[in-house]
Amino acid sequence: MKQIKVIDMTLANRAESLSFKEKIETARQLDRLGVSVIDLPEIVNITTDSLLVRTIAAFLKNSTISVCAGMSEQGIETAAAALSAAKNARVKISIPVSAVKMEYVCHKKPDKILELAKTLFALADQKFSDVEFFAEDATRAETAFLEQIITEAVSAGVKTVTLCDDEGAMLPDEFAEFIKNTKEAIPALNNVSLGVASKSANGMATASALMAIKAGADEIKCAVGIKDMPKIKELGNVLCYGSEKLGVKAELNWTEINRILKQIEWICGAADKDEVAQSVASAQTEADTPLDANDTLETVTGAVKALGYELSDEDYVKVYDEFCRLAGRKKVSSKELDAIVASVALQVPPTYQLISYVINNGNIITASAQITLKKDGKEISGISIGDGPVDASFRTLEQIIGHHFELDDFQIQSVTEGREAVGSAIVKLRHNGKLYSGNGVSTDIIGSSIRAYINAVNKIVYEEN
């Protein structure tokens, strides 16, 4: 079965409507979803946009991060600098190929466009191992010119050629016929990954993308909440349940796709509702860059925000004071900063207190957890099974509390050494778009995990009340 790549363009199309933090969180959710590539727009503000690219790159575990370089050599150089530390990086060279766009948008003749394209392809190949040629308005291009520029791109080392239907007037079967005929007319396309970017004013962009897959496309551009573009949710449903019929498959996180897309839709929807884009980029620090004793309150505050937290001014000061005590002995990593936030920020009276827990686990039984908590002087108990002792414990706590919280992150680290080592757990829960972290310490890692979860829940309940 043929493997296809799902390329997300949500952030590339929503640069103006999302804040710095919302862009990072959207990228993290897309990475969890398993999209092959996350497209970002061209870097305009070298300071803030480059910082955003580097911060997102630090968070991504699987997805490739792609930055548009536009139509300039400087754009490629800037993208290369921003992506220098990325695990998987791609640059997108976006060039119009139709006569109308070349003449009236770029004010260039075809021969000048071709000359510029050669220069850009050559430079991009020097800077990146993964280069994409994004052929704007390809459906209205002359076949002879399209073949000429694609051949030059492939000769220069471009790995992906994406054909775009910018006009959006083609019906799904017409777009599929265009892809099929173009592949047959341009032999060079058989040596690269063929991507498609379909648009449609009549709501059939997703259908056009699916028909293009049947016609031989290898990559499909899609997005969340962009009206005239293919939608990941619709594509996901077809690829999940109709992959055999299509003869293709995509490596998406099918078990969590609805939850993840709902989270992204919430982020984008909130941004649309507020109609604001608050950039906190100037105060941000790369998440994986260690901090030291020379860093100021503003720098540490920026690093805490980059981790996804929104704290009060008082809590930022508490975090900074604790940071200074630790930074006097060593450099402080993002994980240690997480632990500091969990330990000192938003400390509240406990609504729920842990009384007891019993965990059953083994290689021939399903893990189960029985936990008793105290709330308002009354003991309440619950029991649940799960995929391992920690999962069973968290499910039991949700059962007792009567609410499901999104688990954003879970970490366990040793505080001391030896057989009696003390373990510290950090649980990060997301509620109504806001991040809450809890810390738990115990010689029993399950116990520390339960305490950390309860600590985070207590913060949520306190703020709500």
C-alpha cells in the first residue's frame, strides 16, 4: 500500500491571527497528530519570527518543520539560520508559474522567472537536504513552461514539487485529470515526491485532494479551519476508513485524532473570537536553552511563558527566586524550570487530599488502581483499570473527581540515588486552554505520580472557585 504524506498549512495561513504561544501549542498538537510536515510562513521579522521557528523546532519530536523562503536568496539564508538546530527541516521555494501571476503579481517575464528559479534552487540545495518547489497557480500554467521549470528544479536537487490550484475553479475530477496529464507530460515528476495544494470556493477542496491521490499525488496540503483548503478531519476519516479502497495509507495518530483536532480548533477559534494576536516573542527564550545565574527576571519569565504557562506577577517572582537558588549551583534546563513552576507557582489550599491507594499490576493481569481521597472532610473512593499502573491511577482520579482533564505532559525524574531513591513526578494538565502543573515526591513513583496529578487538579479547582 502506498504511503502518502499529510502536510499541514494551518500556521502558514494563520500567522496574523494567532499569538506566539498559540502557534507553539498548535505545532505541538500537529506533531502529536503525526502530520509529516508543518508549514510555516516566510520569516518577515527576523527576531520574532526566527525565534518562533526555533522554539517550535525544539518542541517537535516527529514532524518536519518547513519554512517558506519566498522568492529571494535572503529568504533562503534567513530560513537556514532559523532552522539550523531543527531535527527535520525543509525549505519551500514558492514561485508563480502561470502567465497571469508572473506578469501581474511579480512583474516578470517567464525567462526572468526561470533565471531566478535556477538561482534559488541551487542555493536552497546547498543549505538544505529537503527542498520543496511550490508551483503557484500551476493549473493555469502553460505545460511547456511548467515542464521547463520543474525539470530545472529536479536537476538542482529539489525533493518535492507541489502543484497548486490557486484559482480553485476546478472540480475534483478535473483536478485529478490535471495531475494525471501533468505527470505524463513531465517525466521529471517521476523522480520527486509530487505534492498537491487544492483550493475550492465550492467546498470540494478535500474531494479534489483525494482525487489527486488516486491520480498519483504523494503529498497533500491541508489545514484546520481554513475555509477553502482540504480539511485534516475529513481527509483523516477517509484515509482511516477508506485506505484499502484508495490503496494508500497515512501515518496519523488515529486514536487521538478527534481530541487533537478539537484542541487545535479551540485554539484557532479562540483567536478568531478575540481578534487579537498578542506576540510575546520578545520575552521568549528557546525552551531547550539552559538558563544560568546571569539571566534576568524578564528572561526567566519569557522561558516560563514559552513552556505554556500563564502565571500571576507574584508567581513569576516566586519562580525566579527559586530559579536563582538553583542557578547559583548549575545551569537550569527546561525540565528543571518545569519542576520549579510545579513546586512554587500557584500554591493553593488542597481541595482533594490523598488518603490511600492500592495498585495491582503484572505481566499477566491488567493494571488496576483503587484510590481514596478526602474532600470537605468526606472520603471518596474509586477503582479503575488502565494501560499500566499510571494510566489506571489517573483514570481512577478522573472517576473520583468526575471530570476528564487533558494530560499535556508527564515526567518522572530521580531526586536522589540508590535503591531508596526518591522520585519526583510532574503532571501538566490543560483545562480551558490553560496549563496547570503539579509536583509529587515519593520513594514510590506511582505515589509521586498520583500526588502530582492531585496537586495540579487542586490548582484548577481553586482557580475555578
